[in-house]
Amino acid sequence: DKHGVINTEDVLCSVCGSGEATEEDNDVLLCDFRGCNRAYHMKCHIPVITEPPHEDEDWFCGTCTAYCACLEVVNDHFG
């Protein structure tokens, strides 16, 4: 919402479209990359996430991880 509060009912997996964690060890994770807004079940994400991140750690989805890796390569090449 306008105050930055996320309503858990509005969080849906970007792959299957469900917000329910129907299986054990299948939480829905939110990407922490600024502006991403993607969420994934641990088992829907590619690669599958076997361990949830610690609460004090940022987690980036595969798309954002690849984006950051590309930026790193470009920055290394062009300085």
C-alpha cells in the first residue's frame, strides 16, 4: 500500500499464481531487489530453493540475480 506495508493476501507466486504454501518447506519468498515485486514458492523457483534465507539476509530471485551478474560483467568490462 502507500505506506509500504505488504498485505500477505496480495502476494502470489510468479510461476503458479497461488499465494498458499500448501507443502512443508514451500514458503512464498519475496525478492528483495529494489522494484522487483516478484514472489516465488521455494519449489516453483528455478533453481528450487532448498533452504529459506535467514531473516537478516536479502534474497534475490533468479531474474534479478542474472541482471546483477550482467551488470557486474558490463562494469568490469567498461570500468
